[in-house]
Amino acid sequence: MSDPLVESSAQSSPSRLRIAAFTPIGDEGRSVLVEGQLVRAISTGTFAQGERLPSENELAQLLGVSVVTVREALIALRHRGYIETRRGRNGGSFVRPSPEAMKAVNTRALLQMSRLALADLGLHYEATSSNCAEYACLRASAEELEVVRRLLAEVRDKPSDVWRQRVTNVQLELAALSQSVRLTNEHIRLQTEFTPLLTLQDFDMKARNSTHDELVAQINGTIAGDFNGVKQAVRRSVRFSVRWLMAYREEKLSARHEISIDYEALDSSGSQLREPLGQNGDGYRAD
């Protein structure tokens, strides 16, 4: 029997992703920025394969740019194979790429980042998520937390794209439970930047399970009002992911096609946990 609370949350959660996907660009808007924002929206699962994007007029209004700018961006996305245009009454721009294509896009974005930039992004995300988590411990109701817990529990063994979208929604819901508009908005902004990189972990079941288990620990800690436990779960999860991405990046830069991750070195629960802001150029101190 379906749970109306879970269904209600599941229906409202994607709206947070879509709000994040269409944060106004403002006067600095250019077609290349619109193009990049739409690519991030697609790669994070905000829009599924085959789903229709908003119209040109709607996108222009959402992003705070002209219709001409949006049209130029859509043309570029069509040429790159991300969307297809269908004519007629039910026409429009529809998401086209496969998960493999998105993996290639996100890998390319990771390779273009420096180790320092990646570590700094992780540190910023960790700090914001930790603060949201702390206030959620104080302000979230037991009913709200139970809904989030069930949303996560029912998706553990789903396909990677379904799992990632639900995990992202759960992370956004937990941030919103802080009841801080500023913290939640900052979390949303960082989520749209960081999640495309995190999707690269999804083909690695051990990394995926680590993310899932730490999110479960965060929810359980929030239910118990365990501030320290919640912040440690966020810390372990983010740092594990950053180290995984650094290892993946190095492997790709070395032109090796098979990923070989040293999980003992990445183990966020053991002595290998590094502190942030180290002196080895990647934002983490060597052991």
C-alpha cells in the first residue's frame, strides 16, 4: 500500500532540482552559460532521457536571458547530441543522451579541474552540508525524517540513474530540513556543481554503497539528534568521494582505461582519513 507522505515528498523533491537547474544567470548570461547549465541539469538526472525540456520562452524567463540566447544554446546542444527537436503539437526539445554519453561529459569536466579546485569544491560542499545537517537535527520533525528515510530505503537496489536522482533529492530534502533559506540555497547551488562529478562513482558498486550507507547514517543520526554523528557521516562521505574522484582523475590522465581504486587508502572510517587544507596541493594532508 502506498504511503501518501512518501508519494508527496517524491513528487515535490524534483522541484528542488529544477529550481537549482534554472538559477537565473542574469546580465552575464551568454549562450555558452545557458548551454552549460542545461548540460548539468541533464547530467544530474533533473531531466530523464526522452523528457521534454521547458519551452524557449519558459527557459528564457527561468534563466533571466533572452529567447535568442536560449535558442542559440539549444542549437548547440542539438549539434552535440544532447537533445533532439520534434515538430508538431506535442513537439519541443527532448533529452537524448545515454548514461554512457553523460559519463563521458562528466569525465571530461573532471579532467578539466585541477586537484586543488576539486578539493576546494569538496571542502565547500562538506562545510555547507554539515551546517545544514546540524540545523536539521534541531528543527526537523520525526515525521519529516521518517519520510526521507523511507524514500532512501526503497531505492537502494535500483538502477544507477534512478538511485542517483533519488539520493540527490534526499540530500536536498535534508538540507531543506535545516529551515535555513540561505543555507539551503547554497547547498542547492553546490549540488548542481558537484553532483555531475559524483555520478562517475555510480558504476562502482562499492563507492555507491559507501555513499548510500553514510546517507543512512546521516538520517539515523538526525532522527537521534546526534550532532556529532551526523557531521561525521557527512564528512566521511564527502572526503571519500573527493579521494575517489582524485584517483579516477589520475587514472584517466595516465590514459589507463581500467579503474583500479585502492579502497584501503580511501577508507573513510580508518586511519587513512586525511584532514582538509593540507600542503600537498590537493587540499588534503597526507598521512
